[in-house]
Amino acid sequence: MDTDKQPIALCNSADLVDSGLAVPFDVEYQGQTCFAFAIRFEGKAHAYLNRCSHVAMEMDFQPNRFFDESGQYLMCATHGAMYEPSTGQCVGGPCRGGLVKIPVSELGSVVHWHTAHNLKSVHF
């Protein structure tokens, strides 16, 4: 079996509410253990590394809260960088490029994230 693009169950679909709380998870990205998060925006699940592109630090201002007050953008609590929830691209504030997107899919009522050559599951 190809070790890239393996689906890994993350959460029930109902756990992700539009512009609501994120579901956190851990990944190995380029050999380092990193925090990641999944959100739902406009009915579709998305996932990203929890790492601002401005300064490589966690973005949530409270546990699992990434959306701004409008529910339209992901916001880094430290410096105010704003990102488009569906693409991770920077739309305002101090940022360089965008967030690292993690491929996700929904099958039945389960959200899965997918491994890649530089993105693996964490083994404790």
C-alpha cells in the first residue's frame, strides 16, 4: 500500500460546525511533531498546521478558536494575521504566503486527514 495519501480518521463530521471550534490533532511535518487543526467553512472541512506564516507559532487565542468575530477568516491571535478559511491564503496583516494546508476528506459521517510525503501520523 502506498504510504502517501493514507486516510486517517480525525473526527465525526458533526464535530465540525461552520465557523465554529476547531478539532485539534498532531502530525509529523517534515520530521517535526506539530499541532494541526480542522475546521468547517461554508459546509466544507479544511485542515491546516497550527502555525502562523508570519512567525512560526500557534495561532489560536483560546483553545481551538481560530475564526475572527465575523466567522469569515482564520486569525492569528498574536499578530493579527488573517487567512482565508478555504485556502489558507493570507488576506491581511503580517503574514508571508499562507498556512500549510492538510488534505482532508469526508466519507460517510467521518472526517479524515491524508498523509503525504512530508506529512505523517505521529506515533507515540
